[in-house]
Amino acid sequence: MAGVFAVIAAVIAFTPAIRSTKIARENAAREQWWNRAQWALGLAASDDQEDREVANDALQALLEDATPTEGKMIYRTIKNLQRPAAVDTPAIATENRPRRKVIRWLGIPARPSPDAS
């Protein structure tokens, strides 16, 4: 009878060890997932079209193991990557003359006008 109690005690002691090992393994896998996701999201912000395409492929692969919230984040990032690349187009000036800033609540110009001499 003492042998049966010893086996039961061993099983009771062994169960938390198995459980903590499983939790540690899952946490390590999540940490690796986030490292890959951060790399891909950083690459998605690149000015280079090829880098963004690699990021798109990586994010699609990561989407399989993502939580629902992470999946939404990745989906929005991929959706933004599919838009025409505004990052690669140069900025165009719409106005050439400097504007005067006015402190509206006082009606006083923030700096003197170039015309006032």
C-alpha cells in the first residue's frame, strides 16, 4: 500500500513540473514570434520596394500563428503595403512663399512681415 501512495505522490509532484515546462516553451515560442514580427514590421517601413515585398511575405507567414489582435495588426500592415507606394514618390512643394503665423486670439503676427520696414 505504501508503494501506491509513493507513486501517487510522484505523479502529483511531477505534474506541475510538466506544466511549467510547457508554459516556458510556449512563452519562448511567443517571444521568437514577436522578434520575427518586429523584424518584418520594421522592414515594412522601408523605402525600398523589395524590402516591403519581403516584409509582406514574412507577415503573411506570421499571420498563421498570430492571436486575433496580432492578426488585425498584421492584416492592416499588409493592406497598407498593397497601396501604391507613396513612400517612393518625392514630396512636391505646393506653395513657394513663406506664410506668416498669426496668434489668432490676439490678432498679432508672430513675426514681422517682410513688407513692414
